[in-house]
Amino acid sequence: MISTHILDTHLGKPAAGVTIQLFDAKHQLIGQGVTDQDGRLKDFGISTFISGEYQLEFAIAPYFAAKNLATFFPKVCICFFIAQENEHYHIPLLISPYAYSTYRGS
């Protein structure tokens, strides 16, 4: 399973309402969703994954625009590799208008 959450470090709050797309290694869209009030997207409705490269694309420009904040990054793309098909992969994202960071969560 793949899950994610977004924390707006500028406001110190979860980033709700952000659209996230999941792509496979061929850059084909295989899932998408929107973060909930807690800034989380718990899964993409996909029950099985194969080993390989994937990418999450976070559309953060509309989120910041709704808060009347300019941002240098209209979207954040995170490429990652699934080695064990049966593991849970949690990819958090920390955002602010002019910076972002990520890590492999648990």
C-alpha cells in the first residue's frame, strides 16, 4: 500500500484538499486522490503493486493560491522505488511556499 500526508510548515497545519496523482514507471496515471482534513491520503485504491519505480505528483499551487500565498513550486514530484511488494510505503511531504522536503515514513 502507498499512503502520504502533507504538512504545511508555513502555517503549522495539515494541507487539506491537495490533489495527488500516482504514476507508474511508464508515467501512466494509476491512481489519484485528495488529502483529507488531516492532510492525509490513506491509499490510492490499488491493492497490489509490483516492484519498480513510481512517482507521486502533488498539485500544491492551488492549495497556496486558496490561501492567497505565492509559491515557487506549482507541484512536487517524488520518485521512489518499491522493492518489497507487500510492504506499506508512506511518503510524507512537508511544504512551505518556497521549500519542500520528504522522507520515507512508517
